[in-house]
Amino acid sequence: MSNTTVKKETLTFKRVATKAKDGANGFLYIHSWGTGYQELIFESKGSAESAARKLNTPEYVNSLKLPA
């Protein structure tokens, strides 16, 4: 039997983003998963929370398996 641990994706608030520094105004979050991360800027904390609720759901995981 394998001892494989699946690391869940997370979305973590980092700071307020500015157009001068980040190219857009909003809220900067770090989207991370087992093999990497990306920085995302959301218009509102509510839109970030909505995206975070979708992470790790069966529908989201299945969408990752679809061919590009």
C-alpha cells in the first residue's frame, strides 16, 4: 500500500496590490499546490473567497483532468 499524501490547493492573502507595483489594483493572493504556486490579483476579497471555495471540490479536480 502506498503512503501517498495529496496536498490540497490553497489560496492565501498576501497584501493589497497596486497598479504601480503589480499592474492592477486589488488583493494579491498566493494560489499554491503540491508542485508550485502563482500570484493572483482579485478585484475583491469576496471574489477571492468564492474562488477558494471551489478549490479541492470534486468538480474542480475533475476539470483539471480534462485535456487542454
